[in-house]
Amino acid sequence: MTEALQVGMTHEIERETTDDMSAQKVYPHVPNVYATRAMVGHIEEVCADLVLSHLGEGEQTVGTGMTFKHMAATPLGMKVRFTATLTKVDGPKLVFEVEGFDEVDKIGEATHYRFIINADKFNKNVAKKAAT
């Protein structure tokens, strides 16, 4: 499971911001800029991506928490880049530090928590919950 995961591992993603990432998609009376919800998604993506190739058969990760700051506005169409560093491995519990930048500024930072799960067991539990 986590034997191959080492503190200090890093991963980076870059994405171009698009209209579907606008804050106005959630609420029309805010600026038409890169949304906090999109940033949170990119933070999860970079962390999940970092560990993906190190998971065992049938394993996935789920986000379990995050503390973050959205520090600067990003115009739509500008690229954003997120770098994640794995800072703690405690069995299936993982902790990451993430920094985000657009083409001009640092736009965010976060501590993100993920948990390694058995996908079959997890999906069975979700299906059972949905059936109630």
C-alpha cells in the first residue's frame, strides 16, 4: 500500500482556466474569475495524481480535509499551476502541502489530507447507504 510513498515526493499540474471554472457558475453576483471551488478541485487533483502510481491493486484515495487560502484573483484564460509535496505518511493517512500560482502571482496554499481506501469496500458501503 504505502511502502512506496515517501515524504518529500512532489508532483505538479498546470491547467488553463476556462469559463466553466468561473466563480459565477456558483453564484452570479460575484466576479467572473477563477473560482475557489475550482482551486479546491485542482488541489485535490494534484495530490491524488501524486500517489496514483504508488497505489496497490484495488486502492484509491479520497480527500478527508483541507485548510487553504485563496490569496489572489486569476482572470479566466490564464494558466494555473499547483505543486504538491507529500509531508506525512501514516499508514493510509496522507498529508500534503500545496502551493498554487497563476502566470503572475501566488494564488493559494493548502494543507490537504487524503486517505487510501479499498475501492470495492468503499463502493459497497456507498451503495448500501444509497439504498437506505
